[in-house]
Amino acid sequence: MTSDFSAARIHLERAYHYLRGNDETSRSTCEALDLLIETVAEAQHRRPEAGVLEFPPPAAPRPA
């Protein structure tokens, strides 16, 4: 099963916007959400590792 980073990011951003208070809890929670949103965004746009194709060695020249 793969993660749905796009959906997770939407929910985290929505939670961030609900925390509009000026209290310490709201501010510290928004700071934590910022880090999570950034991490999820990086994961969402990360490219899969490219595979390396190994070519067979060149064939030995045939005698003429």
C-alpha cells in the first residue's frame, strides 16, 4: 500500500488554518504542522530512484 501524500498534505494544511489562535498551543502546533507539511510535500514530489541498466561487454572481434 502506498501513501497518499497529496491527501495528507491537504488535511495538514486544513488543520493549520483551523489553528488561528494567538495562544502558545496554537503557535507551537502550527510550527509543528509547518514541518510536517514540508516533509509531506517533499515526499509527494520525490522522484523514484532511477534504475541503472548494465549493458553487456562488447563482443570480442571475430577473426577475418
